[in-house]
Amino acid sequence: MSDPASLISTAAVRGAYRTSQSLTGQKGEAIAEEAGASANSFTNMVQQASESALETVRGGEAVAQAGLRGEADTQQVVEAMLAMEPTVKVAVSVRDKFVEAYQEILRMPI
């Protein structure tokens, strides 16, 4: 296989370095703010999704409890459980992915 140093010319490396140096000035602050805004929007998205999931599950549980007390008919309970099922499946698969990622991090050499 080729030597990695021979794949990239020195002039290209210097040009990339100069470009990165020019970005670290005032533009670097703008880039950092933009990254913060996108991270903030991701945080908001996750928060809204989790709040929506919690509302769905709590609503389903409330209908199930009302059904046990005899205040809701069977059809309402079944509909609430069917509405809750995809939310629970997504929550379980997200949890599994988090656990898998955590285990992968633990396997990384220090």
C-alpha cells in the first residue's frame, strides 16, 4: 500500500492549515455559535420527543386504570394500548442502542 505521506502534497497540507488558521479568528466564534445552536436544537428535539412519549404512555396507563375501575370500556383500553405500543417499542430500541454504544465505549482501549 502507498505511504500516506505520498498521497497528499505538502502544498495541499499547508493550504489546508492556512485555511483552518483563518477560520479560528472571528469566523471560528461564528462556527462555534452555529454548532451550539445545532446542538441546542438537537437537545430540544430529544426533549420534545421524550415528553411526547411520556404523555402517550401516561395517557395509555390512565385509560388502562380507568378500564380496571370500570370507567372505560374494553375498546377504549385496547385503542390506548395500541397507540402506546409503537412508543414503547421506539423507547426500548433507543435504550438498547444507548446500552450498545456504552458497551462499545467500554471496550475501547485507553
